[in-house]
Amino acid sequence: MQGGREKVLSVHFGLALDFWSTSKPLDSLLDDYVGLLKLAEQYGFNSVWAGENRPRFAEPGHVPSPLLILTALARHTRLRLGTGITLLPLWHPLKLAYDGLILDQISGGRFILGVGVGSPGVMKRYGVPPEEAGSRMDEALVLLKKLWGGEEGFEGQHFNVKGNVYPGPIQPGGPPIWVGGKIRRSVQRAAQLGDAWYGATQYHLEVVKKQARRYRELLSASGKDPSEATVAVNRTTFLAETDEQARIEGKPYVSEVLNFYGKMGLIEDNQGNTLDPQQDLFELVGEEIVVVGSPKRCLESFKRYHEEAGVNQFNLRISMGNMPLELAQRTVTLLGEEVLPHFL
């Protein structure tokens, strides 16, 4: 507090929407989300994010083609457009370089490419040896940077490309690349080859803190200013006027997200122990994984992430599964009126 006024923190908020529904056609869902994004613009949200998944069953959540989704939204919103995340080992980087620069052109330079490794199962399905995922990630990031920067040609272990790409992206050097992952190599990759570190929906706050610390240390060691670092995280978020109302109304939808990751063994406690997916994960986890409650409670959660981990970009999953649109609208409104004014 200075002069009786609360300090305003430099933190930004985006919407990480679930663009896959088992109850509503995609075109209808996109129509709903256009209105939701206009509401978010009014309240100062800065971005919208689409995640990538290659489902084989009827399950809501991320989509097989996030760049197509963002392209469909580009002319309907002023928000920045990001993938959160793209499964980079499944892509040939030359194809992604072209698709990414076209989206950057269509959006007037608003595209951000978030990337991650993905699961061994989906890699095997696409004929990508999981043991090659790390080296493919590294080469793909180098190649994307070179092509978007106007350089010609690349020769590596996995990819050999001749010539450059045309037209170039609008953003100088190409769209920013935000690199996800929970191991040390992930933050090394983010510091050396990317422009931000990006934490996934299911990461415990302890993982976010560890990776954010490593990321800033690596930036400092390479002569970059760690105070300028972007540390982003997806958080499943549900708001209501009271904590009790939020927990009662939000539990079915938040649980759907938790159970999706839980059945893959990806929900952990603060010691890194996998939580039993047969248990009630909603009751087991806290604000270290999800943000559910009144505006006051959620504000304190966001402040905690900022103060303990230096998170300065929150991408909020506020439209879980087949949740009614009005509940997502309420969360955006409560955030916009009672939470975002505390941040820049």
C-alpha cells in the first residue's frame, strides 16, 4: 500500500477456451464464443487460446486443429490469438511455418505460437518415435525461427529444408513462441529457443514455481533480463458470487477437466505424488491447480501465483466441456468487474 492505495500488479489475462463440445456443433459453439470474446475485450482481457488434442473418442476439450479455430475467430475479435498448446512433434515445421505466418497475416500480427511435446501415445499414432520428441522439438523451434526471420535453408537430424517461406509474417522475426513443459529441458528450450515459458492446465503451483525460477535463472545466465520474462499458465477457473455457490455449481465442470488429466496420471500433489483418479479430485485439489470461488478468493489466488511464481499471464479455462454459456459469461463478468481492475 502506498498513499492509501493498493499496488496495481502488472499481470495479464487471456481466455483458454474449450472449443470441442459433445453437445453442440462447432459452428454454433464458435458463434457463442464470438460474443464471449467481445465481452472479454470490454473488460481488458488480452488474448484467446486454443489447445491441441487428437481425440479418438467423444470427449470435450481441445481440438485437432487449433490454428483453424483461431483463423475462424481472427476477424471477429481484437484479442491476441494463441495456441495453448500446439503438439509440435506431430508437425512438420515447414508446414507449421506456413500456417503460422498466414494466421499472423490474417490477424494483423496477433498470433502467438504455444508449443509442447504431448504424450507418447499420440506420437506413436503419428509415427513419431517418442524418444525423438526432444530433438525434434529443438530442431523444429530453430527452423521456425530461421524461416520466420527470413533465413534460407536448414539441415538437421530430422528436418532438411531448402529455401525460405513467403509471404513472411507481420511480426518481425515471426510470432512469439511460448514453450511448455515440466522438466528442466523444457525451460532450457524456452530460454534458448523461445520467448516465454508456458505452464499447462494440470501443473501444480509447485511445478510452476520451480519452472519459473529455472527459466529466469537461465535467462539471467544468458545475459537476458529476467524481469522482462513472460511466465504464463493455464488455470481452470469458475467464479460465482460466493465461494459456496462457485464450488457447488462449478464442481461438475471443473471435475471433468480434472478427471481428463487424472485418468492419465497427470494430477499431482505438492510433493509430486500422483493422485488417485478414482477419488474425488475436485475435493482433493486446491487453488494450486484450479481457481474456484468468489471474486475475492480468486483475486487472492492470482496474487499468490504472481508473488510466489512470478506468473504474469493467466490463460483461464472458463468454458469446460459442455458447460452452459451463461456460466462462462458470468465468470468473465465477475473477473472483469472485480478482479482485473487490480492488475495492469
